[in-house]
Amino acid sequence: MDTLQRLFEARFGRPAAFVAPLAADGSRRRMVRLTLDESTSAIGVLGPEPEENRAFLSFSRTFRSLGLPVPEVLGEDLAEGVYLVEDLGDTTL
């Protein structure tokens, strides 16, 4: 969790004021919402599978570069198995 906090602070210039766990998504990943204020938040992911992390980040960047509506990758530390992505809210499809 400390690495996610460091990534958040590096991206937004200040540490997150709140960290809240999010519901599981069917994988072994753990997700949290890191929030600075009403308009600044990100989703932090702790992914224990290095290959899954690399694939997710690669797909996300490729899809985004093609103009598809996927969260932007905001930061990563693959050695620690964590990354931050854009928070698109609570609605899931």
C-alpha cells in the first residue's frame, strides 16, 4: 500500500487523504480508491500476477491510444506489482 501512496503523491503532488477498498473483480487483484479531494482520485491496484499486470497495462495504453474509452494509466511500479489508473466512478459495465 505504501507504494500506491507514493505513486499517488508523485502524480498529484500530495498524499491521498482517504484510501477505501473496492469490491473484488473476480481476480486476485486488490483495488482501492485513493482520494485527495472532491475532484482528485485514482484507483490503485495491487496485482500479484506480474504477467497479468504487464498485459493489463499494455492493453490499456494501446486501447487508449486508439481512442477507446478506457482508464488512463497514471503510474506504475511493476517491481512492486502496483499501478494507478484513472478513476471513472462507481458504475461498472
